[in-house]
Amino acid sequence: MPTSNIRAAFILNALEFSEKISRLEGVRRIAIVREITTPMKNPEILCLVVTVSEGAPIKPIADAGRALKGRIGSLSGSTGADVFLASETHEYLGRTCSYRECRPRAACRGSQCYGTFINNDFHVFTLDKEVIQSPPVEVFPQVAIRSHIPDDLRRALEEYKK
């Protein structure tokens, strides 16, 4: 299957995001999940799971996630990106906040998230514990592929490991 421009951009942005935030304090693991790990020719959303240690600063991850959402959201046919956060005990914490400043907003779907930069909109979405424990593709601290993935993603990950 030839790689579409959207898939290629998703893969590139996922790996660049991973490289950037892997250096941040408290980041323990970065995984790629959902659409981009399937043969979907034109995925609509890029999804990553970032496992963090307790007390890790979330704002730098949210800042990087917001930039990623902007880049991906500018692609035709894309609905954006989600950066899901998980604890080291594989608990889903929520998504990174899309706002530069964390304060009460009418459009915010998070509950009790003021000041944390974690959008804990569990009433809208939750990530299965199984996906957190054993994601299809782990990028950091090492590349691990746990399921059949498209060749374009496999090639990009092989190059990324070098």
C-alpha cells in the first residue's frame, strides 16, 4: 500500500513529538496507538500515549501536544491529534489540555482539571487499560512493535531506532 501524504505526515510528526518529549522530566514511555497503527490510508486523528511518573510536570508535555495538534490539524482531512496521559501503574489520567493557559472555560470538557493541564474528560473518552499496558507500538524508551503494523510505519520505526 502506498503511503498517503497524510499518513506520512502523521508518522513524521509522531516520531518528532516522541523525540522532543522523551527528554522531558518524568516521561517514562511514549506509544503510538489507534488509526496510524492500522492500514487506514487517510487516518483522521493521530493518537499517542505518554506514560509519566507521579508528579511529572505536565505543562511541557501539554505545550508539545498543543503544537502537535496544530500541525496535524492543518492537514486536509485530519481532525487533529490526541496525547493521552497514563500513570506508571497503567491508569488513564486524561488527555493533555488544548489550552495555553489552564483556567475555567465554557468549551473545556474536563472536570476538576484547573491548573493541571490534564483534560480529564472521562465522560467523553477513556483509554482501555489494555492499550496502556500493551500498546501496539512503543517508541520510547525503546522501539517495540506488539502487533502487525503497516510497512510505512515499520520502516519509519526502523529508521528511528538508528
